[in-house]
Amino acid sequence: MGRRSDHTRPELREMIVSEGHRQISEVGFARFSAREVAKRIGYTIGTLYNVFGSYDQMLLAINGRTLDLWIAALEGRLEGLETGRLEAAIRAYFTFAVEHRHAWTALYDFRLPEGEPMPDYYREKVEAITGVIVREIAAALPEAHGEKARSLARSLLATVHGHCFFALNGTFALLGEEDPIARALDRVEDALARYEDG
Amino acid sequence: MGRRSDHTRPELREMIVSEGHRQISEVGFARFSAREVAKRIGYTIGTLYNVFGSYDQMLLAINGRTLDLWIAALEGRLEGLETGRLEAAIRAYFTFAVEHRHAWTALYDFRLPEGEPMPDYYREKVEAITGVIVREIAAALPEAHGEKARSLARSLLATVHGHCFFALNGTFALLGEEDPIARALDRVEDALARYEDG
DNA sequence: CCAGAAATTGAACGATGATCATTATTTTAA
DNA sequence: TTAAAATAATGATCATCGTTCAATTTCTGG
């Protein structure tokens, strides 16, 4: 078969990302198959390569979709909230990871070959996640500003990530920790309390 | 060829784990190949299955080797140290991860199929890593004891892990953080300071 | 010395990602 | 209107992977 134009380029792109995300959410990164994605949207493997150029770029697009959904989930949860915004953001962080186990894990399972740079569009999505936390940290610490707030936000993001990661991969269960979110919130509180003092 | 007895069962096991660890350290989890391991020790793929029963159990053994080396590196670094032991432990945590990038990352890239339980020997190694931190936390906080110290240690372990993970996977670089270890130490200090107060 | 046990092989299978000449379709321009 | 050029999609081909297991070879106990 040749040029069909059943779908425009952007439509096709969307179909692949959408189905790819569905796939990876269901079976996880390890069992993900590009061929299966192609089959399910009624195309063949070659077409995925035509559209994305490489497997890696396709996976990046799929992970990008996960980031989009994650950002939306965070923002959505905070919308209209007056108090407890930072805590809500952290809880939403966990909730998304738990509810999208496989897709969330794939974010970290997949890595570009060394040396290959992250595309800007992806970098921006990662920064958007951070941005949410930065904003809430800055709001929680009126006296903090600029780089100080950004630095603390990055670090607390890593803190929350570590707790979330251990919660999902079974490390916390293995170690007997039963309430990972509470522990993450403890650590954030520790940092804020200390900051307020000096 | 048949029963050769060039090597005893334990010898063979050691050869596979040793070469497997070398392999995964070099090329990483994604490019790891069991066939390649077999070839390099002068056996064939079937033999690996004879010895370990499954691919997963072999990988677990290889990751177990990484944990052994990690524990040894932590203990070795602390040996004879009188002061600054907790900080030294955390620095050693990072140092090992950086110096064994691929092997360390493989610890988290590989997961058993859902439902399959961790073998006890592996669980014990993970607990040994935690144990080091628990011990130093307990030493740093004389008034903390039992479950309180364990709980805090687990949480700080997750905190350090998050920072280490973001350092290695490029997230911190992307966000402009240049000194992940310092940030991890900040967070640990935050927790200890708060704990000492009440 | 031989029969049975044990260890090792490697061919076979079904997948995977990757490549690319071929073919079908559309678009363009004459 | 039609021929030529550009484009889209295919699917056969390749190298590799994990997995299985009958066949083969070697060892060992009697």
C-alpha cells in the first residue's frame, strides 16, 4: 500500500501517542511493543518510524503524554484551593503515580542513549512539573524568593520523588513503612520549619 | 558436549554473576545480554538456565552482587570514622552510585513480575543497606530509639535516593541544580534539627 | 566395564527493534 | 487530461533477544 492519507500527519502522530500511552499504561515499559501499537491503530511498524524517525523519539512522545496528564492532574487538584496547597500538590503527585503506575514508572525506566540531548519540548514539560512545586513552595515561604525558592523546590521534589519511588517499587513495603505519603510530608515540613527559623 | 565438570556448581554460579555484573556495569540494563555473558565465560545460554532456573533469578543474583559491593563500600568508608559518620555514609551512597552508574541504575530498572516475591537473600541485602543508615541515624540521635529511628532512617534513605536518582538521570542538571549531594545533606540536617527540638 | 545420572549443548521458536526497496497513492505541472 | 514527481505506507529482511528442550556427551557408582 502507498500514500493513503486516511489521516493527516498530526492525526497519525496523535493516534500513535494515544495508543502508545494506552499500551504502556497497561503492560508497562518492559513489555511495550511498537509493533503492537502499529497493529492496533491499523498501520505497520514502518509508519511509526516514518512519523517519529526513531523508536526513542516515539517513546519520548509517549512519556511526554504522561507528563501532560500529570501536570493537568496537579493543576486540576490545586484549582481553587485556598489552603493546604503544598500538601495537596504532594498528595496529587503520589496519587497520579499510583493511578498510572506503569506510565509513571516508564518515565524513569526509559533513557535516551548517552549524549543524546533531551528535546526542548520534553524539558519544558519536566520544568512545568517542577514549576508547580516551586510556586507552592514560594507561596508557603513568603520570605523566600528567586533562586532560593527554586533550589529548595528542586530538592523537595527529589525528596518526594524518592518516597514515591520507594512506595511503588516495593522498597518501603519491604522495609515496613506503611505510610510513605505521611513520611514525605514530614520531610517537607522539616525543611519548611527550618527555613522559617533562619 | 555433556557433563564437563570444568567447574563446580558454585564456581559456575560465581562466574556467571561475576561476568554478568561486569557486563551490566559496562553496557547497562537495557543492553544486557544473557547470551553474551554465556559466551564470555565459555558456556552457552542453556547453562545459565540450568544454574539459575530463569532469567529473572539470574538478574536478581547479579543485582545482589551490586548490593554486596554497595554495602561493602558503605561499611568500608565508615570504618574507623569517629565523627561525621552520617554525612560520610550519605556521600558514600552517592559515590557508589556515580562510580557504578549502570549497575546501580539496574537495581531499579529491573523488577520481578508482579506477584513474584523477592527471595529472602535479596531482601536481606536491601535491609543491610538500610541498616547502615539506621545505625548512623540512631547514633546521631541518641534520644531516638527503636521504631522511631527506623522510620526516620527509611524516610531519609528515600530522600537521599531521590536526590541520587535525579542526579544520575539528568533531572537535576535539567533543573539547574549543581550540587545534589549538598541538597541531600541539607534535607537530612533539616530532619535531624527538627527532631532534636521535639 | 557398563548403565544410569547429570551436565551441556545448540537448534528451534516466537518476539523484538531496525532498515529500506517496492508499491500505491496524491499532487503538481505541462 | 495526463505524465511525472513527490510522498506515504508496506512488509520482507536482518540481527538479536529470551526461552525451551530433545539430543548428546561426560561422569560416576556398582
